[in-house]
Amino acid sequence: MDVIQALQQRRAAKAFDPNHQMAPETRRVLLENAALAPSAYNIQHWRVVDVRDPALRQAIRDVAWGQSQVTDASLLLVLCADLNAWQENPQRYWATAPQAVQDFLLPKLDEYYRGKPQVARDEAMRSLGLLGMAIMLLAQDLGYDSCPMDGFDFDAVARLIQLPQDHAIGYMIAVGKSVGTVWERNREPLSHWVIENHF
Amino acid sequence: MDVIQALQQRRAAKAFDPNHQMAPETRRVLLENAALAPSAYNIQHWRVVDVRDPALRQAIRDVAWGQSQVTDASLLLVLCADLNAWQENPQRYWATAPQAVQDFLLPKLDEYYRGKPQVARDEAMRSLGLLGMAIMLLAQDLGYDSCPMDGFDFDAVARLIQLPQDHAIGYMIAVGKSVGTVWERNREPLSHWVIENHF
């Protein structure tokens, strides 16, 4: 499916067929290609929890306004980020780059993040946005629907998935076969959000 | 172009043809379809500065490690977010939704963001990630290349584009015709970043 078509057909699914199972091969194609999304300095901070246990799904649903997508999706992904990935043996992120690039980037990376937790957090959230859009468009391409979700108790979900202290949750994405209806799409015109040269 | 193909072909362009001009119609298709990306509560916080003035491009390049993509791209977009968009007449974001949905969401939105600036900022960064991935995949689909950029002095660029106080810069995306070479792609295996059920 074309990128434009995938963007136009993607809507936030309100309900999924609880009986549909995604083939393991489809899951692999979806996740492997999603990770072709870029991340700052190629750090790939994303850590994605694939929630399969039905009891855990129900426990998450209980702290997510009871939304049915949590239990009924074929795939429920909690998109998290490792906020310290930038300092975990970072040279491996550019192992295939020319030596001169590696020599330039390694000190830059340290300077960019060290002592700046808000910078690392912003970056992590952006990367999870990039990854998530790739996941949702791939879902369309593979014949699925999706729903990005942030209507839940982040602290409660962090406890349920045993999130490490130095990680953060971005949001969840549910992927499945939509059985619900959606309302008419509503977007602001370009003139509202595109600014020429400066504000 | 297929979503998978677009993801597989997308690479961060290191250099662009400075003489190539993007047709206004292509720009419109790119931006209008990119905004079909989702955002939390459909707030569409994104505010995108399309930097066309060559002098402003050069000034930004001067605070962006001298990277040539800033001046040579056919389109240089500074992706910003309005951190207060959630309280700016928010009922308009769901004007096409059923009344019951509107009645549910409006108080939820206020409760979600009021007095929680970090939540609003996380959300904004995520939305800019979602929007940016859509922009980069659409660029591939339209025969272009792109480069996401965050190697620049954020405060200096904020001054140059006269960023309002209650806005934040996410990153920049340059779009154009790549003339450079890229090195081999480098990604961690799924086993590194996909976690089953919990950490």
C-alpha cells in the first residue's frame, strides 16, 4: 500500500476483533521494518513491550479507562524508551559509519546529552513518535488497523510492566482488525499550522 | 511507493542538490497528507516553520554545525509545537465527533494537561515524531529524500524563527534530492528492544 494511501486510510480504531490472531511472521515484518525509523544519533532508544498475557492485558485495561482495544487488539505494544541509551556503549550505533564520522560523533553525543535530562527525554519521546508512525503505517500496509493510546495511568502501567527507573513510557499502540466505526476526520488547514520563515 | 519500501529506502541524506526546486503542488501534497498523522486528543499541536529565505537558511546553518543540508534542501522545515494548544478552544478538535464523545473528552483533556507541563511537552515531542515520520515517508513516496536534524543550537534557532514563549522546537527535517552517499545501515536486532510482557 502506498504511503499516501496508508496515511489516508489510517484512523484510530475504536474496537478490534478479539478473536483475530496475528501470524508471528507478520509481527516480525511489522517490528523489524518499524525499526528502520530514524532516531537521534541512531541511538534506537526504543524498548517495546509486547503484552501477550491476557491477565496483564486486563490489568492494563483497568487503568486505561476500560478501553476495549487494550484487551481485544491482536498486538498491544507499550512504547518505552531507555533514557540512558546514549551512554551505553554508544560507538556500536555507528559501527558501520566511516571512522572519521565515529570520531566526530562520539564526543558530540556526550556533550549533547550529559547533564541534560530534558534533552534526553525530548529525544526519547520524538523517537517513539517516529517509531509509532512507522508501526501504524506498516499495520495499514499489512492489512491491519491501529490505535495510538495515551489515555491511561502511566505510573500504574509502569508498575505492571516493571519499567526500569531510567526508562520512560511514551504511549501504547494497539494493532488489530478494526470492527468499529469512526467519525469524520477533522484536520486544521495548512494555513493554521504552516508558518513561512518565522512566527 | 509501498510503506515498507519507503521505510527501507529512507536514509538520512548527507547532501542535497542545491539547485533542485520543489513544485508548490508537491509541497502541498506533502504537508497536507503529513498532517493526517494522529496527535493526542487530535490537538494537532504541530506548528511547522517552512524556511525559504536564503539568508535565514544560512543563519540557521551557522548554528547547526555548518551542515549543508540546511541551505541546500528544497524544503527546510522546523518542527515546533504549541505547548498550550490543548487549552485553545479545544472543542474544535472534535467538531466531527458524536456529542457524547465530545462531552467525555473535553473534561478529560483539561484533567490530563492542566498543571502538568511535562505531560504537555512529552505529548508535543511525540506528536512531532509522528508528523516527522509521515513527512519523511511521504518524501520517499514523492521521489525525494530527507534528513531529520537535531544537531543545532535550539535556543539560537528559536530566536531566528521568533519562536513564541509557549512553543517548543522538536527538530528540523530537510527534504530534497540527495546527491551524497550513505553508509551501511545499522540496526539492533529485535531481541535487543522487544520485551515480552514485562522487563
